Amino acid sequence: MDDYSIISEDIEIINNNQRRGGKPKDRVWDYFKVIDVPNNSHKGAQCVFCSLSWKRGKPTDMKAHLALKCPMVNHNVKLEYLRTISSEDLEQTIQNQSDDNDNNIADTAKINKALVRLFVCCGIPFSIVDSPFFQDFVKSLCYKYELPGRTTLSGNYLDAEIANITLKVEEELRFLKNLTLG
Ligand SMILES: [Zn+2]
């Protein structure tokens, strides 16, 4: 009973969306219960499908969970978030470099994708991006390119790339199924 009242209070706060003038809550919260953490302005999150919870709900982690990790997620929600995170890496690049021209943005997204593929397919540890020798090598190829940090590369960018591949496999399977049925 107590838990329920805490959750409904939080839902009211979210509906207001004007909390301390902050950003509106991400829609991904529709699939997570809000958990109040005492003495902390950040909210915990619990997946409504598998009940896994975080002390601090971060939309990026929550989306990756629904798209790639949740064992009990509904198929349509999984597909929705596979699409979201596979396109988000480009959107983030656009936000970070809003003063750059369109070509540079597209180029950076393409380079980051190629970089993730190189690291994954060749089994290179992600820690290499922190090496001054690697950074020096990259800077000498293209001075303007900013290497993503190790956690961004192994987190967001890797998740985006896995989401891309999963979506392609999904489409391929649907095509094969149509062939068999047709
Ligand atoms: Zn889950």
C-alpha cells in the first residue's frame, strides 16, 4: 500500500513536468516504475517487465535495457527501442556539434560506427581509446575528429551498433518467413 502511494505521488510530479524547470521526463519512463530514493533528487527505476531496478534511472541505460537486455520485454516495445537507440547515436552527435555543418556531423557518426566495428570485430580492448599513442595517431589522421571516450564507445555507441545489427537480423528473418509462407 505504501509503495503504491509513493509511486502515484511520483506520477503526479512527472505529469506536471515542470519540476524545477527541468526537462520533461523521457517517454521510456512509461515502462518503468519510479522508485523514490531518500535524500536524493534522482529517482530510481524498476522495469515493469522483468522487475530489474536501478538506484538511479538513466534513460540511456533504461532504453538499452528494453532494446537489448530485458528477458521479458514485449516484442513491440523491444523493436521500438531498438530503433530508438540505433538512431540516437547520430542525434547525440548532432547535439554535440550543432555549430558544425551537416557533412561533418554525418562524417563523425560514420567514423564512430566504423570505430566500434573495428574494436568489436578485431577484439581490440576499448581501453585503447585512452592511450595517448592511439589518440596521437587519430589526431594525425584528422585533427578535427574528437575521439569518443572509452565509456561512450563501449556503452552508447556499442549498444547502438548492436541495435542496428539486431534490427537487420529481425528484418532478414521476417523476409525469410514471408518467403516460406508465401
Ligand atoms: Zn526488464
